[in-house]
Amino acid sequence: MAINKQEIFAKPAPPEVNTIPRLFWHRVNEWGDKTAMREKKYGLWKEISWKDYGKNARHFGLGLISLGLEKDDRVAIISENRPEWLFTDMGTVAVGAVTMGIYATDSPKQVKYLVEHSGSKFLIAEDEEQLDKVLEVREDLQFLEKIIVIDMEGLRDFSDPLVMSFDELLKLGKEQDQKDPSLFEKLLQGPEPDDLAILIYTSGTTGPPKGAMITHRNVIEGTQGFWDIDPGRMTDNMLTFLPLTHIAERGITTMGGLRSGHICNFAEEMDTVPRDIREVSPNLFFAVPRIWEKFYSTLMLTIKDSTPLEKLAFKLALAVGNKISDYKLSKTKPPFYLKILFKFFNLTVLQNVKKVTGLNNVRWCISGAAPISPDLLKFYHSIGIDMREVYGQTESTGAATMHIPGGTKFGTVGEPVPGCEIKIAEDGEILIKGSNVFKGYFNDPDKTRETIIDGWLHTGDVGSIDEDGHVIISDRKKDIIITAGGKNITPSEIENQLKFSPYVNDAVVIGDGRKYLTALIMIDDENVMEYAQENRIPFTTYANLTKAPEIIKLIHQEVEKVNKNFARVETVKKFSLIDIKLTEDDDEITPTMKLKRKFVSEKFKDAIEAMY
């Protein structure tokens, strides 16, 4: 049966639909009973329609209005990804207020800074754990008027005038709606395109977090280019598990849903993500490099444990995939016999390999939020996955460049998305201009003037534009290493190749003002533990594992493999294994799973000095 194209691709919204609330309500009315999202509870996927999405957001927003919310007030949310996050986000902006997300891993001290700096009047806490963080610092939150808790488990007998449940708020909103049925539609029309819509705080690796002000125009016009490249389909499924507080996940999940109408599936929890991906089998998938590195490690270890015949079949399939990928990347047609061979190997070998990670139905994948190794991109293309890299910042409302379909070029982050202009400053800094450039930093005009000059966003990244118009990122301006011998070295390139090893989780290359390069390396504990068990290497703790001579030798071999790809001055002469298992709960790790260079260098300064 032929599928009607109108059932696959979402219709563009009319020109007058130029703010987030107008677009949201337009889609609610247009898509009604169509599934907007699915949530996994007790092992079963529960569907939520656009109609129910709209109703919950409407009652949430009106509930806040009944509590005294006014236009441009800030509403904070600290929660893992779940439907209520979207109800909060859409309900807040729909009534003219501003959403500010807080990472669920943030400490009470960080929560205090963000809530107080943003002047948030209302805070949505996911559960008892998040509520406790806020209550710990409540005396310092002069603007906070009410805390609304989503999951009341363990709090049924708890009573505090500052606290109420999410369900109670929805009930207030429903009552307000019954009293004045036209109020919500009036409030929807309140925000204008250049009004503040969302406030996103940067990670604060070089000082206190800064609140990036994202307007309705930034979201509506500024993200249009990304979805013009590949509009997505209404039949698509995607899995959301990276923090919605981050601009990238927010853009794909919340705003992307409004654009393409894809179904958003919420992972049950972080520990179940690998299983959830296999169950959802998404059609489009966004992840940070660390996730792609983990998938690669899983696949390589699966192949390692397979039979000799299976290993040979995979080797042949990968060789054919490599050749097909080379033809595609050079924009030339592969020979007919090669296409037939790849089709055969894809059906008999590669589809089964992709099923291990749940990527067997994926149409395209995106890696973003940090640089990814070109070798890793090449691997995914060779197994038949259209993997693209995207580059952008919170301040550019997400994507500024992207690999377009059929235009992937390894070693670059693609071409500027439609509507976005990019140029390179005299000192090599990448500058961005367009309707995607943010309004500025909240309550920080001086920093805003330093960052936006004559309409150009100064990114802090150093790079170039090649002859084909593709953008190449060298490194963060502040991260470039100048050795004692005066050599300029970009550490991210070396770090990416180190992370390509299945035994390396992350790495920080050191060497500024030093005679040679060294590295702090965080092992992939799962794969290294498996290696230790297979080779009967005794260990009791994580720290104990990092000190085992056999493990140090294993990592040394991986470092030497990488060193072969670089000039002598760029090789890592010594390394030290980080003996503490760092997670997103630690200050040294960003919510998108990157090591913070400055924090790590300070925490392990003794280990660094020992290498010199």
C-alpha cells in the first residue's frame, strides 16, 4: 500500500505562527490524537497524544498563573527527562514566562546559584532527592515562592507551605481553565518573537555559569535551517535520554517534535538506555561522542567473542562497507558488483551487528556537543549508518553547521546550516551570524558585549573553512597548547584518537609551557574489567585496577598506537591513569560526559607534576 507523503512529512506552519506557544498550540490542534511521546513505566510503553500533551501543558501554565506567575517570570525545573519536563517547558512559555533547566546531577550549591541568579519564582523538582537539594538552600532563595514536586513517592505525609505536588498544580490549572476558558488562548498570543523564551546556563568551566538568553525568534527562525536539511518524518521514533537542560537535546526532542512531529520516547532511566534503544529501534538518533565510542566498544567486544567464521564474515563485510563509503564520500557511484556485495553483507552480517546497539532501523544519526574522531565516523559509515557531525553552541541555539545528506566530509563539522553565516577572524576564531545568535547573557551586559560584536557571535573556537565550504574546528581557543619549545598543539585531535580505543573512556592531554606532552587517562571500567577477568589479573577496586601493571601496559600499547599517527612533538610521552571513577555527579565531568580540562588538571595536579 502506498503511503501518502502528507502522512510522512509535517506541513510547515503558517508565517504568523512565529513564537513557540503559537507553534505548539498550532500542532496540538493539527495533530490531536497522533502520538506525541511514549513513556516507559514498569516495562510497558505508555502513549501520550498531542491532545493530552496540550491539555497538560495548558493546565500547568494556568496553574502557575493562579499562583501569581506573571509575564517573563522564570520557572526552574530540575529533573531527568520525562513527559512532565515537556509539560513544564511548553506550559511555561505558553503563558509568557521563561523556562530554566537545572541538571539533575547538580549539587545544592549549584542549584542555589542557578535559582537565585535567574530569579526563579517557581521550581519544579522531580522527586524527594531533588526537593531535598532545594530545601537545603531555601533560606538563600529570596525570589522562590513555590516548589512543585512531580513524583511524590516518600512524601505523602510531608507538609510544607512552600511545597505542593505536580498533580495539585494541574488541578489548579484545570479549575482556572473552567473559570475562564478563553484565558489560555489570550496568553498564547502574549509573547513576541524577540521576547525571552528559555534561559540556558553554560557549564561554567571557566567561572560561574552564565545564563544564555534564547528568544522565540532564535528557536523558530534560528533552528529552521537544521530541519530544512532533513525535515524528519511524522512516522519517526527517537529516544531521549541526554539532559533536556542542554540546548542540543532540547532542540532535537522538544523543538524538533514541533517541527517534524516525530514520536519522542523517554528512556526509563540511564541504566536501561541500551535496552531501551533496542526496544525503540529509533529512526533518528542523537548522541554525544562518548555514547558513539561506547557503542563502538560494545560492537568490537561482541566481534571479539564471536566464532572464527563470524569474525571473518565481519572483516569482509567491513572491507566492502569501507569501499562503498569511499565511493559515497567522493560523490561517485560504486560499481554494481560492489553494491550487490554490500547488500548481501548488510543482510547477512551488518544488520545483526547493528541490532546489538538497536541502530538497525536508523535513517540518520547525529553526533554533537563535543568533537568526535573521524575514524569513528568512518566506522559507522562503513557499517551502513549515515552518521553526521553537527557543531554549535548554546549561544547559537544549537546547530550552526552540519553534514548535509551525501555531503559528509571527515575531519570537518559540515557546512553552515541555511540562514547561518560563518567567517574566520584574523586570529582564527570562528564567528557566527544569523537569527540563531542568542540575545545575550542574563544580567551580564559586559560579557554580552565581549561575546556579540557587530552582530557576530565570538565562539571561542579556533578553526578554518576549507575549499568546499566545510568548517574545520581545531580546538577551543583557550585549550590550545603552546609547548616550552613554542609549538602550537591542538589537544582535542590527540584526545579523540585516544578515546577511539575500547579501553579508554576519556583523556586530557597536558603540555602547556612544558617540554613534552603527557595525558591523564580515564579507563573504560567495563571493558578493562572484562579484559582483567579474561587474563586473570587480580583486582579488588577501581583504583586497584588502574594500578595493575598489566592494565598500565595495556593502556601504554593503546597510547603507542595513537602516537604513530602524530609528529614527534605531538606524541604523548607519559600518561597517568585517573584512579577515581568520575561520573556526571562530579564537578570534573560535564552533563554531556566530557572531562573538564581545568577541573581535572587542578584535581590531579600531583599526578601531572609526577609525569614531569
